[in-house]
Amino acid sequence: MTPAARKGLIAVSVTSLAASMIMRIWASSMSFAAERTDWVLTVLASRDLRAGSWVGALPGELRLGSIEPALLALIGLPFAEATVLTMWPVLSALGVAALVWALARTRLASPWPLVAAALASVHPASSVVASARPTAGLLATMAIGLGMLILVERPGSEPPWWALGLLVGLGWWESDRIILFVIPVLLALIISGRLPSGRTALIAGAWTGVGALPWLARAVIGRSEGGFPSAPTGWTEALRAQWPDVWGRVIGTVSPLDAGRLIPPVPVLILSAMLLLASGLVLARRPRARFATLLVFPVVGIGALVSDIPPLDAAVILAPSTALLAVVAISVLPDAQRPAAAVVLLALSVLGTGLTIRSMGTSTVDRDDPAPLASVLAEAGVTGAYSLDETAVYLEFHEPTIISSTAAIVDDRRDQIVRESRRVAHIFWIPGDPETAAATRDRLNAVAGPVEEFTVGPYLAVVPIVNVPPELLGP
């Protein structure tokens, strides 16, 4: 590679990385269309930590630790929450790029680690959109997994077992998705003949326990949720639904917001199979570039068949492996053609992700923004909110003075606070179930006397004179 081509490739890579930050900021600034319950829960947990309350796990059905909320709280010590959320897209892009760069440096010569880092930060669009806001542990899980892979990818040297064990423990506390990285790490250690034995195995196990201590503490009191992702209805259903969605997100043929397919699922599967076959041929020609990281591909592929891993999570987890595989594929080309091929790939990735994010602005959404309702209720002195769905959680996100209690997301601490509050609203999204809204309003009138009603857009808020928990209203 000539010096001029090298400088040009570095410049394009840095520009692509800057573009990934801009696109994350763009996605994070979009309206309620881009909001997800998981990142709202992350922000609420961060507020709890900053207020001095211990949060060992996020509420809800999934087993999620609180590393990401703790990181938000730590970053937010000298800043306001709004500033932290504004900085998050830049921090996430830099974090992903730094980890992929460190991983690529174990096998690739400069400037290719920078190219891989830029590509991983800008493609696929699903990963860019997901990391534009806090992810309830998905980014933390990926960061921990990449850290494990960095430790084991260095050829000819044993990993620091205490550090590897600590990362495994932290990952298990954060999410059971860490198994998608543990399996490739274990396979890499087996293939290279570097499995720990005796004292080193005890050290790794002890530090794993240290990292997983918050999860173990909850297990002792019987509150450690779940283990592994549950199985889907069957392999046929997974092939028909999960696989086209997962691989479609990876290659950019599925919308990251509504999972709408840009092309039918069968061509996606055919194209994915062709890419995997081509990848095998490329790796056969470049044995020194056989990253253990690339084992994440078959692990996630099998995981999509035997579990209900969300396709968006899979796309985020596969982003670093996709970037590394693409860079390895470019390295098979003649030396003079490699810089041009890398520039074209980065340019197409930036263009494709940018167009995808632009299309999100016109995407239909399941809900209307509850922020106006939150403002009205805060002005009316409401300090708590009940809802059957997640609406109350969004109200608390927009107005921290309104504590949420929902049937959809059980949170013992918040539920207790709301039940002890005096002025509490029952929230309904009218298009979702108008009959339930009307019936509950009538029962509140009968149980608690006259009620106040606030209708803001499609939302109805009923505020009785006294606090009436939903369970006292009957079925």
C-alpha cells in the first residue's frame, strides 16, 4: 500500500467514524418513534443509583443487570441527565470503535484495525440505531464479550485468568446473552490448547464468582430471574421468522425500527448462505486472520434456532464480527485494490445506514408520545401513576415527580411508593382497550367517589380523591 493510499484510507475511516457519531445523535433526537422501554428503564435505574438506591437488576421479564445504568450514573455525576443522554451516542460510537480496534490489532496490521473499527461503528443500521440510546445492558454485554475476546485472541500467550473470569462473571450478572461470547471464547481456548488447569482454573472461577456476586446475592434470596433464553416454538418457525430477521438486519435488508423487510425472507436466507460460504473460503486463504471472534457467527446462528434471542440483539452482537470478516475479505484482494475496496465499503455502509435512519422519521409507531400528558398531570399535582401497560413508565421518564407502577413491569420499590402516595392517576391508552378504560373509570367512581379526568391526545388519566390500587377494583 502506497503512503498516499494509506493516508487516504485513514482519513476515510476517521470520517466514517465521525459520521457514525452524527447518525447516532440523529437517531437519538428522533421523536417517540425511536423510544424503547428498555432504554427508559435504564435511565430510571440510573436515577435511582444517583439518588443512593441500590439497583441489582432492572425490573421486567428479562434478566438484566445494572452495569449500564451504573455507567450512566457515573458519567452523569458532573453533568445533568439531559447532557449525559446527549453525549451517549458519541460515547457508544467511540466505545464500540475502541474495542473493535483493540480486537483487530491482535491479528491485523495498521491501518486495517482502524478500518474495522470504523465499519463496526457504522454498520449495520440496526446496531447504530440500538446504540444511539441506552440499551438496558445490550451494549454492556457486547463490551464485556469483546473484552473477553481481546484477552484470548492474542496468539501464543495465555490470557490473564483473573481478568477473564471477572469479565465472565460481570457478563453473567448483566445478561444471559453473554453465553454468545462465552462459547466462542471457550472454543478458542480449546482449539489453541490453552485451557486453564489447577491453580489457574481456581483463580478464574473465583473471579467469576466475584463478577457475578450481585446475581449470586439475588439467587440466595430467590430473586435471580431465569437462566438462558427460552426456546422458540420450533426450528421451522425460527427458520421462517428468526433467521430472516437476524441476517436481514446484519446485511441491511430489514428495518431496525419495525422489522419491516425490504426484500422477502427467502432471498435473505439465500444471500446469507452465500455470504457464509464466501466467508469460509476467505478464511481458508487467510489462516492468520481466523479470529475466534468470527465463531460468534455460527453461535448466534444456532442460538436463533434454539432460543428466542431478539433479532435486534443478535444484530448488535454480530456487528464487530461482521466488520472483522469484511476486512479479512478485503485482505484477500490484490494489494493495490484493497484501499479502494475498503473506501467503497465504508462509503456504502455510511450511505445505507444514513438512508435507513432517515426513513425512521416517517415510520408508523404503536404509540403516541405521552410527554404532554406527563406535563398536564405534573401541573395537577399527580405524584404517582398506575397503568396496565408501560405508559406509566414513560410518564415517569418525562416527569420524574410521577412515580410509575405498571402491571407489565413489576418493580416492588416503585409499586410501594405509588401505593403510599396520595394523588395517583390511573392511565389508559384509549385506542388499546376503550372498554377497560371506561369500566375502570366507572368502578373508580363507585369505589372512591367523584374522580377527575384528564384526556390528552389518545390518553385518559383518571384521578380519584383517594388512592385506589388497581387490585382493589376487581377484575
